[in-house]
Amino acid sequence: MYKAKAYSAASEKSPLASTTIARRDPTENDVQIEILFCGICHSDLHQARNEWSGVMPTVYPCVPGHEIVGRVTKTGPAVIKFKVGDLAAVGCMVDSDGTCSECKQFLEQFCPNLTLTYNFPDKHTGGVTYGGYSDSIVVDQKFVFKVPSNLDPAGAAPLLCAGITTYSPMRHWGVTKGKKVGIVGLGGLGHMGLKFAHALGAHVVLFTTSPNKKQDALRLGADEVVISRNADEMAKHAGSFDFILDAVSADHDINAYLNLLRRDGNITLVGAPEKPLAVSAFSLLFGRHSISGSPIGGTAETQEMLDFCGKHNITADVEVIPIQKVNEAYDRLVKADVKYRFVIDMASLKNEA
Ligand SMILES: NC(=O)c1ccc[n+]([C@@H]2O[C@H](COP(=O)([O-])OP(=O)(O)OC[C@H]3O[C@@H](n4cnc5c(N)ncnc54)[C@H](OP(=O)(O)O)[C@@H]3O)[C@@H](O)[C@H]2O)c1
Ligand SMILES: [Zn+2]
Ligand SMILES: [Zn+2]
């Protein structure tokens, strides 16, 4: 074991603060990474503040962070995918059993023995996993990805969660040219969803509660922008969407969007608000609409998404911050004041004792 610098939350009410944590020394299949950048996902905030206590209660201290890009500093003897000095990335998962039918199809996000990057039982240390708000991490090579060399490392970090979480359901539900697609919420996930839907050739409509994001949405790939609090603007799109991706982090009226689907249209939730959403049966049965959810994505699809981003030159629009500003960034996320992903420059952690 060795000591790594990190930022952690000591309780649901505590701001994040500097600390040290124990990491394992790389074993046979492990890659040790010096973390250069880590994105701030709204899930980090939900977990640090124990907002998902009913589903996955937070174990403290909690070190969040699952949008990790860094340099390989050490490799175990069985590692063939990476060598020291390579740029490498880690997302939301760090381990799985590798033997179940989900793992065999590289759909590890559904493995019953999955280990998430933070706040999950750590098979190696016996404690919980600690995420990317840290100067280094040690991960099995199966869960480490290659970053296309043309992508800016800070802008690439959010691809590891916001990117794959929006790319995967769009591939699953067949987003392509000729389809009308809605994206709800222009935050970290929403802005990646917009870029992917546009790159996949769909006609994309962005729904936002923030009128000041309208010009950005058009620049990021939206064909149309709807201010969702304006009922007349919403009504113009009734019964017209093939697919809607809902990336909202807080309570909102899902029925308003179900009514915009055409026959057999689907709305997929990727947002994970603290409280349950109320669904009207009538919003579903008229039009045979369906509602579903989607968690992150498997290892094969994550690498596919990164390669797609390399080919189409897609990265997140980021505001790079020092780690000392992480609590301020959390407060801004709650106010939907993000353009469009905060990314921590981990060099700033060197300033901590
Ligand atoms: N399914 C998964 O595997 C997965 C993976 C990652 C994250 N998530 C979840 O996805 C959600 C979004 O994450 P994120 O990092 O993209 O968050 P984010 O950057 O904070 O963006 C959320 C956006 O939702 C909209 N919004 C916020 N409050 C709202 C309200 N009260 N009513 C309507 N719209 C509201 C805002 O967009 P506008 O200003 O445009 O309205 C805001 O920018 C979170 O719940 C997160 O935990 C799920
Ligand atoms: Zn995330
Ligand atoms: Zn498995």
C-alpha cells in the first residue's frame, strides 16, 4: 500500500477537504495512473451529500470522481495494453467478476458483482473504493481505456461518464439520420447527448429551463431549442419525437415529455434525481409510449465511444478548476450554472500538504 493525496467528504454535511488515502501497489494486471484531470459529475455531488441514501448509501470518508484521465506510471507484469507514459482513462467501473453472461458480452455495467470506482466495497483493500479526486489510482487493465491522441485530455475526461452514459442509450435505441431526438437538460450529460445526437445525424431538439443557454445549445449541435417552462413552445412538438433522453438531476414533470413522443416513442432516463418521478398512466398508454433507464456503458462500448470521439473530434466543453474550488463548483451545479462540465486540474492537489 502507498499513500495518495485526495479530496474527500467526511459526512453528508461536510464540504470536501484535503486528505490522504491508502492505495494498493499495482498487482499482476494493474495499471497505476498519475491523474491529470478528473471531471465533476452530478453523481459525485449526489453521493458526497448522501442524496441516494435509499439506493446506495454513502460510506464516509467519500472520495468521488469517475471521469479520470492521466499518465501511466507503473504496470503489473501481466499488463500488455499499456506502458509507462501512455495516456489512459478510467470511468465509473473498476472491477467485475469477469465470468457472468453480462461480463462475457462486455456489458459489465450489469454484472451482479460490479465494483464502481468510488463508494463500493473494494475487493483488494477490504474498505471502499476511492475515486478520481486524487493524485493517483490503481486499476485493473480491463477497466482502463486508451484516449485518442488528437483529443485534449481535460476535455476528454468527461467522456468517461457523461460521454458513455449518453452515447450508450442512443446506440441502443437507434438514434440515426431521419430520427427526431430530444435532449432534456443542458448540463454535463445533456451537452454530450447533444453532440452525439448531432454527430449521429438526428434532428435534435434541446429542452432547457435556462433561457441563457439557448445560443450555446445551437452551437453545440441543436437544430431547435425549447424553453421547457413555456407551455406553448412545448405544445408545438406534441406527438413528434422518436426518442428523448432525459438528463435532469432534479425533480421535474416527466409527463410533459412523454406527451411529446410519437407512437411507440421512448424516453430514456439517465438523470437520477433524489426523489421518485410521478408518471401518469395516460401519458404512456396513449401512443404506446415507453419509459426506460440506462446506466453508464460497458467496457467495449466505452472504448468504441472514445474512438468515435477521436474520429469526430468530440470532447466536452469544460471549465477547468483547481481542486480548491470543488465546493464552489458543487454549489454552482445545484443552480444549473455549469458550462458544461467542471474538470479538476489535478496538478492543484500538489499545493496541499
Ligand atoms: N444513468 C447514469 O449512469 C448516470 C451517469 C452520470 C450521471 N447521472 C445522473 O444524471 C443527472 C445529470 O448529471 P449531470 O452531471 O449532467 O448534471 P448537471 O451537469 O448538473 O446537469 C443537470 C441539468 O439538469 C437541468 N436541471 C437541473 N435542475 C432542474 C430542475 N429542477 N428542473 C428541470 N431541469 C433541471 C439543468 O439543465 P438546464 O439548465 O438546461 O435546464 C442542469 O444543467 C444526475 O442526476 C446524475 O447523477 C446518471
Ligand atoms: Zn458520472
Ligand atoms: Zn460479471
